[in-house]
Amino acid sequence: YLSGAIARGDSLLAALAMGADGGYAGSAFIATSEANAEAAYKQMIVDSGASDIVYSNLFTGVHGNYLKPSIAKAGMDPEALEISDPSKMDFGGGKPKSRKEIWGSGQGIGAVHDVQPTAALVDRLEAEFLAAQDRLAAQLGWTRG
């Protein structure tokens, strides 16, 4: 399976063409009406693109992708984040750190243009996949069956 920047049906077809058994689309589903995410998080995904992603290990000790606007809103400079030493991370007692409004997301969010029902997103992904499949078949002289 392949994950990362899969937010369109043609991206899934490309993953399959490269030999993947499937693909994971994650961030696009955060911006669905059924997702258990804050409305502001969903809207930030809609309003953001790949250039709004920062890769950092500061928040958990493990590298991940985070939305720059959420980091800035938390009072930090997303362009000057410290590098965390995972061996010094304290997830037990001690002073709690509130990071619940620093939101993760993948680079594929540029394909997310509105908050919509999950069924509408799945329908769009399917239509894009089938259209890409038809374009590829036409280029190769095949028929989809």
C-alpha cells in the first residue's frame, strides 16, 4: 500500500500502476462533515496547500507533517522550530503541554476544496479514478472491462 498525497482518484490509479496493492487517502477525509475534527481544523485544510505543511519532530518526538497556520496560531514560528531529542520526551508526569490545536495534515490537501459529506468525497474519488483509467486505456488502445 502507498500513502502520502493521495487525495485524488488519479493519484490512486498512479499508485496501482506503480505496483501498489492499494492507497491510503487520509487528510482529505478530515475535511468531511462526518469527521470528528473541529470545524476550524477542517477549514484550515480547505484553505491550505502543500506549501502550508511543515515536517517536524518537535511535538511528539517522531517526525510528522503539521499545518503551518496551526503552529503560528499556537504562538510559534513554523519556519524556526526546534529539533526535538526523542530520548528527552516526557509523556508521563511533569508539566502538561497543550498541543491539541497543532494539527497534522499531508501534502495532498491542495486537492481539498470544501468540507463535504464523506459519500461525496468517495464519489469524487471514484469518478476521478475511472476517468483517469479511461484516459490511460485510450492512450494505450485498451478498453476498460
